Amino acid sequence: MGRKAWFYRQLLSYMPVFFIVISFVFFVFFQMLGEQSRQGAIQANETMIHQAMRSVDNSLKAIDQMLVQELLFNPDMSGFFNHEDQDNVYLNMQAVKAMKQFKVSNPLVDSMVLVRTQDEFVLSTSSTFNLQDYADYDFLKPYLDQVNSEAKWSAMRNFREFSFNSMQHVVTLVRDAPFITHGKGVIAVNIKVDAIHNMIQGMVNPDVSFIHMKDTQGQSMLSGTSMAESGELVSKAISPYTGWVYEGGLTQGRVVGIVSQLYNIWFIVGLLMCVAGVVWIVLVTRRNYKPIEAIVSRIHHYSQSKTSALIHNSKQDEFAFIESALESMLEQASSFQQQHREDLLLRRAYLFQQLMEGQYPSHMEQWNEQRDAMGLPDLSESQIVNVIEIDKYPLFCEQYPQQDQYLIKFALKSVVQEIAAGQETSVWTEWISASKLGVMTMADGQDAAQHVVTLLEQTRQWVEQHLKLTITVGIGEKAEHYTDIPDSYEQARTALKYKMILGENRIIHYTQVSGEERGHAFDFLNLIRSMAQSFRLVNRDWQEKYNTLIHNIGQNMLDRDGVVNLVDYMMYSLGREMSCMAKEFQDLWLTEGQPALRNALQSSDTLEQLEQEFGEALSALYDSMLALMEGRNHADTIQKVRLFMEQNSSNPDLSLHYLSERFNMNWKTLSKLFREETGQKFVDYLIELRMNHARKLLEETLLPVQDIATEVGYSNAISFGRMFKKLMGMSPGDYREQAAYKQRNYGN
């Protein structure tokens, strides 16, 4: 092309708009960048607040837990509260030594005091006092008047032990002592607020952010909080353990302030640029409209004259080039019409999908407008929708290349049409998914449903004999009106979902499954959890529970979705149980067990196939776990311990100390090995044994709850009932009623 006058005119006309847009984009970019940085700082501050809260809570919890351990296992501590001899210097010195050792182990602790209520004797690390003469008597008195008071951290308060000491801000934890037999006294632990302040300030960069901390009464616990007044408060968290409030924000620096003030200026400049750009585009468009109008006029003249002459002048401008290009486009219009006719099949398939989904037609007139042109069926007649599914479709895809798959699918579609034509039945067939063929048949006459079954049965037999594959057919009910066709389609798809239970290579009518009483997936959850627990404990009864589960599924009319959900829950339960075991067992589950079970589920079309392939995958995983278990040093000992616990779970004296004496092991070592081998704490495993035994007695006997509690190792029926309700979500009496109801209605 020679001259480019119009090109340069257009280019120069819109160039100012280009610069305006680019400038505005830069403003928007920097604004977004600043806002993103601010959001990042806020998120970091939020994380810092929670980290500080967790650090303080963990430190306080550790002090509380160590205090409980001291009360439980330190004879010097418990001995102080069990004797009333104030002159027992040795006993007092041992208690003071224990308190000093506790302070050494917990650097946050500032002071401790033991108060014995029998003789109103107070012992601190520095001296002894009569209770009423002790400087902290007013604070301790409410705790001494309560029995079994809840141990919690106090709000910030002032404290000094002697009058010559300076006043200090502390928080205090008060616990009843001894821990088991309450009422003999209390122990108070004081922590300086400054120590907490120093711990938190180590996490904060004062140039960027700040933390403000308040107790349950709203008092500020951290000194130097004036920064909060010059900063922006953006985060807040409340400790679930202490109830203290942690507030944090960003320090308002000079640069941040300037950028924030410029935000409004940037925004106004951006708006002005947008307005200027719109005005400029309008003016340029009006100016350039006349050349565009000339082009439109030339196109109109060209379409009327039907000339084929092209401009071959070497100096032709853009208008001549556009004119010659338009000629080519008009010549292609006729070829597009031919292509439109070739797309008729795709349009028919699209209309079929819309008809099945109830999206088209909105009225019969809309359908009849396209019926003759596209060869569509008469929807004024009754119709029956069927869905044909290729069995074992993943295997079908593996056996045949892509081209052969298309040929087989074409043959299947053609067979349906030819058999229907032989029976003088009108059908409409379209592939609705990779493995499913939708078939809509006209159902005129009383025996129309039987004719449809005969047609599909002949199709099934022909496919089995000639195509070396099988199909399963779902049949919906008759649609008397075209608006009922989506319901018939959904019924056919629903019928196919029961192929998992009823089997493949058959015809399934919706009436076969719609009237059946079905089980519910949640009826099997307890059995699945029990099987997963047995599997984790390497008990061989998992196989029996698995077979029972498959049998019960087969006895209930669950569709494929229900079966898949149950299997997914089984895999979830197994994964959760395996996550409690040692790392090698977790790795075995992630690398071998879970992938094998997932492949077994995906390759199974029927319950029989699922039972075999899933069972084989579980057996292989169980054998691998057994081999790992046998290779561990203490596996045999822990196995004997578990067997002894199962045989003696009703013994109320069964405990770690009891077992450690019987098996000649330190109780702490036994607890650690038991956790490593079973993935459970000893007490959790013992409770699980007792609750399983209790469930069995509630289901199979009429013993009173009191007798059942004694039978499973609980001397107190109230404690038994509370633990049972915590684990099962209902009381023993309610569980027995529910089990009886299921027995009456569903059997075993």
C-alpha cells in the first residue's frame, strides 16, 4: 500500500487518549500497590497479634500444667498440705525448695505462696506468715471461701509481699491444693506483668507496629502504649484461655502519612483524566465518522452492482484495500450457508440437551417452527426417555483407540435407530456424555412401554453379541406432556445409578427402584468407623466387619452416589486413623494404601467388583502394616498389653501403673510405646474398649445401666453416663431405644 493518510490521521487522533489512559493506569497501579502493601502489613500485624497471644497463652498454660504436675507428683508439695505442724522446719524447707525449683523451671514466675487452711498458715519463698497477717490476704480470701473453685488467671493487680517492697503489677493463678482432695488449701503463682511485656515486645518492631494488651477488666497491661495513639488500630484478638484482649496496629510513619494524604489527589486526577479521555474520544469519533460513512456507502453500492473488479493501482489507499477485502468476504457468505447446513447435526444435539434439561422449548409454537426444517419429533405425542451407558467405560477407552471409539459409538447409535425403524417406532438419539447415549422414543398406544423395553432389549443383545462390550439401560416413565420430558430423563439417569447394586448388562426401569425402601448412608457410619479402628489396631476382625458392611449395602437399595459416599467416608476414616500412627505407617497409607483404594473405586462399576478390588487393596495394605508392626522392637509387648486390656477392660483398677507393674516396665515408657504403636493415648484406648463393650451390652441385653456401668469398669453410673454421652452423642438409655428401633425396622 502507498498512501496511509487515514491510518496516520486515526493514529494521531487517538494518541492523546492513549497517553491519558497509560497515565491513569500508572496512577491506579501505584494506588493498588500501596493498598496491597497496606493490606499485607495488616495481615502481618494480625499474624503477629495471634502469635503473641499464643505465646503468652502457651507460657501460662505450661505454668498451670507444671503446677498441676507438682501437686500430683511432688510429695514435698502435697506433704505441706497434708500436715498441720507449723514448726516442722524440714517439711517447710522442702516445700520452699520445691517452690524455688518451680520458679527456676519457669522464669516468668515472680513469686509463689502456699496457704494451708487448717491452721491458716502461709508459706512463701522468703518467709512464713499467719494468714490474716499476710499482705495478700484480701486477694486470697475469696478463693479460700470457695470449694473446688475454677483455676484461672486473675486480672492485673498490685502486689507487694512486704511493706518495704515496691508495688508491682502482677497476674495471679490460684489453684486448690492438693489437686485430688480439694479444700486443704490453695497455691498462688504470681507473674510480673513486665515479664509478659518484655516477652511480647521482643516480637514487635516499634517502627512498624505496636501491641496493646488489656486484661478482663479493661486495664492496660503493657507500658509504653502511647504509640497506639499515633498509630492506626487494625487488629484485635481475644484469648480463649485468659480472656485478655490483644490489640495491634501500624505505626503512622511520615512517609505513610504523606502517601495517605496524596490518595485523594490521585483519585481526583484520575477522575479528571477519565473525563478528559471520554470528551476526547467523543470529539475524535465525530470527526472520523464521515470517512466511515463513506466506507458504508461504498459497501452498499458494491452489494448492488455485484461487480468483481478490484483496484490494482499501486497507489491505492486504505479505502481501496477495504473495498477489495469486502468483496472477498461477500464471496465467502455463500460458503458459510453451506457450512450452516453441515452444522445441523450439532444443532440437533444441542436442542436435545436443552430439551432434556427443560430449557427449551418455552412453548410448543417455538418447537414447531424448527421441527420440519431440522427433522425434530412431534412433542404433542407422549414420549419415554431412556439412557444407555457403556459398561466399564475406562476399560473401553484403554482397549480401543480414539478412532475406533467413535466408530463403535456410531454403530451403537445406528443400531438403536435401525431396530426402532424395524418396529416402526420413532426415536431420537444423541450422545449426552462420553459414555451415555440418550434415547427418546414416541410412546403412543397402551403397550408403548413394553415396545420400548423390547426395542432396548434387542439393542442390548445385539451389542453384546457383535460389539464385544455390554451396555446398561435406564428407562424413565412415560411423559404425557413435553414439559414432563426432563422428569422422565432424570428418572432414567436415576435408574442407572442403581447399576452398582443391581448389576450391569441389563435394563433397569425407574419403577424397579422408585418403590424400594432404601437404607441411608449414615446407617453404616458406625460400622465404618469400627472397621477403620480395627484396621489401625491391626485386628483381624476388620475383614469380618468389611464383609458385613458390603453385605448390608447389598441388602439396601443405595444408588451409586450413596455407595461412593460410603466408600469415600471409609477412606476418610482410614486416613484419619492412620494419621494417628507412626510416620512409617502414615507414609505407607499415602504412597500405597490411599492410591490403591482410589483406583479400586474408580475401576468398579458394580458392588461385586467393588467388594473384590477394594478388599484386595485393603488386604495388601493390612499385610504391609503387619510386616511393619512385626519389625518394630516393642510391637510384641504392646500387642500383649492390648490383649490383656481387651480381656480385663472391666477391671476398675486398670491403669498405666497397674500394667507397668504387671509387664515390668516404667509407666512413662509404657505410655510412650503404647502411643507410638497404636496411635492412641492409653486412656483413650481404654475408654474406647469400655464404650464398645457397653454398646454391645445395651444392644444385646436388658441389664440396667447401673449394672452395665459396673460390668465395663465404672464404679459410678453417673460418670459412665457422662462419658458415654460425650462419645456417642446420646445417653445410654437413648442409645438402647435407638438400637431397638433399628432392630425392629431394619433388622441386623
